[in-house]
Amino acid sequence: MRRFFFGLGICFLIVLAGAAAYGVWMLNRGFSTRTPPGAIEAAVAGSMRDAALPSRYKSMKNPVTATPDVLREGMEHWADHCSACHANNGSGDTMYGKTMYPRPPDMRRKETQEMSDGEIYYTIQNGIMLSGMPAFGTPGDNDLDSWKLVVFIRHLPSLPQSEEVEMEKMNPKSPEEMQEEQDEEKFLQGSPASGQQPPSHHH
């Protein structure tokens, strides 16, 4: 019995020493989100995500059929709501995505594509704690918009360049970008851009 408690104590001290060393390393490194998560942090985050998924979602199938119209609606929803962090092509290579902690996963990769429909759906609906992923949609198992997003996520690995370019027109625009587009449109139509006065004529 003494050996058992002695071994248990040694294990506890090793874990404690490891936690202390990690804490010192974190303090020296700082808490900037610009530094990519290490392998240990990524593994812990992945394990927490998997543990947080209710088991019934792991076998849940998408009730929405992947028709062209459904795929189109999912694409429009993704471009409008998800692209800022995940990018139109799902790579996560965006201004926000590159500085989030942890980084948004590349949605095209095996790790995501091998998740069940229900697991992806649950993540969209409920978000992921301690990450930048918020909860979208309405609570419940029948949010069609989220299921259509699952259809589009399955399409990401084969997303053609033409669709990616088309999605750029669907991305949210800042007021400055919207004004710039309006100015370009006016210029093409022969009208002066905003802020520009038409030339005065002196007689």
C-alpha cells in the first residue's frame, strides 16, 4: 500500500512540475494570440471539443439533401457569415483567422471532413468554448440553415476557383468598401464619384 501511495505521489509531483514548467514557459512567451498554439495546446483543445460533443450527434445524418439549390444557399450563408474567419475556401487564411487562438481549422482537411454530419452541425449550432467559434442558428436539431452549411462544408475540398471568386461578391463589405464600389459604378456610368464636385463652367 505504501508503494502505491508513494508512486501516486511521484506521479502527482511530475504532473505538478510539468504544469509549473508550462506556466513559466507561457509567462515567458506571453499571451499573444499571434503565436500559433503548440502541439500540446492543440491536442488538449481537440480533446475538449470531442468530449463536449453529445454522443447522439456523432451518428446523426444530415436530413437535408445536397441539391444544387441547397449547395447554393449554403455557399451564400458561408460567404456572408463564416468567411471572415474561415475564408471563402475554408482555409482559415484571413486577417481574423490568422490571429485567433486557437486558429480556425482548415475545413478542407481530413480531420474536419471525417467528422460526422451531426458533429459539424452541433459545432455550428453551439460553438466551441474558449475559442473564437460562436454559436449560430436557433437551438434544436432542425435548423435547416445550419444543415445547409454542413452540405457546403462537405463541398469545400472540391470548391472550384470560379465559385470562390463568385463568393467574393457575397462577402460582407465595410462602409468604405461599399462606398468605393459605388464610386467605381458611378465612374463607369460617367458620373462623378462621391466627394468630387462636377467641374464648374465659367462664362
